[in-house]
Amino acid sequence: MQTGPTTAASGSAYAEFGKTKVIVSVFGPRESKKAMMYSDVGRLNCNVSYTTFATPVRGQGADNKEYSSMLHKALEGAVMLHTFPKTTVDVFALVLESGGSDLPIIISCASLALADAGIMMYDLVTSVSVSCFRKNIIIDPTSDEEAWQDGSLVVAFMPARKEITQLTLTGEWSDGRITNAVELCMDACSKLGDILRDRLKDTATLTCE
């Protein structure tokens, strides 16, 4: 993970995890294009798209509305919207290559990009997914593993505040296995949070120099 790959943006980040490669650009806060009554909170717009060569099937899912909505839900609770009233922050995530665990990588990368842009946040948001195969749970599944999973769980988490901002569950899970999977995700999210903070510290050090 690294910050600043897109110089034209207010903030940006790049993440490479296994075969999955994501770049996120943040623009704003800037005046909202939509005519709106004065609001004491800002707006957060999120858009997730894939390059035409990101997946084995060429051009599959150029604009992903479902992921855009899930990214917004994961980040909204962490961004201090009241610090930029009547303005908008736009988050554009582009998946360069899809190799599995796309959404959690997008969320973590977007959080790093927001911090790089200087957007006030209660905490960074990190995200991890797991897949279940009968009695087994696999963390950070690849696209091949996702294709054969019985169920999946994605957790978006604020490590310092120990708060889950989003939890998405699919498939059939027993109560005990859900608890174990959530705890596994939260532990991994906390470790990932340390990595994100280290990247931000590295950027700040380079800026000072």
C-alpha cells in the first residue's frame, strides 16, 4: 500500500494484495454541483469501477453500483461530515486487476486515500473478508476460492475505536462460526490498521524532509 500515486487528486492511494490491484483518488471538499439547501453536514460520494481488462471476462462490470453503495456505507460512519458543510467529497476507486477480496481492499485503500487528502475522520477504516468451505474458514480468499465458497463475510472496522462500520454476510453460517469469523476479521483489520498508519507516517516524514 502507498499514498500519492495520483498527483491531480486531493489525496490518493494504491493497494496491491495478491493479484488484486486497486487505485483510489479523492477529490474535495468542493462545492456540490447539485442545487441543495444549506446543510450542516457534507456529502460523501463513492464510485467503484473496473478497467476493461481487470477480470478474465473482458469488460465485465465496468461500473459496480453495488460495490459503490457498500463502499459508501463502510466509510460514511468514519468521515466527519460536519467538518465540510455544503460541500462534497468524491471517492473514485478503480480496480486495475481483480484477484479476489476486491471489496475489502477497495475499502481499506479508500480510507488511506481519504487520510492522504486530509479529510477529517474519526478513525481509519480497514476491511477483511473470509470465505467458508464446509468446516473451514479461509481469510483473504482469492477469486478462485470465492467461486467455490459456501458463504462469505466482509467486515469493515475502525481499529482504534473498535467499531464495525459494515458487516456483509452471504450463504449459510452457524452462529458459532459467524462469531469466529467476525473475530478473525476484526483481528486482521487491527493489524492492517497498523500498516495503514505506518504508510501515513512514512508520507508525513517524506513531506517534512
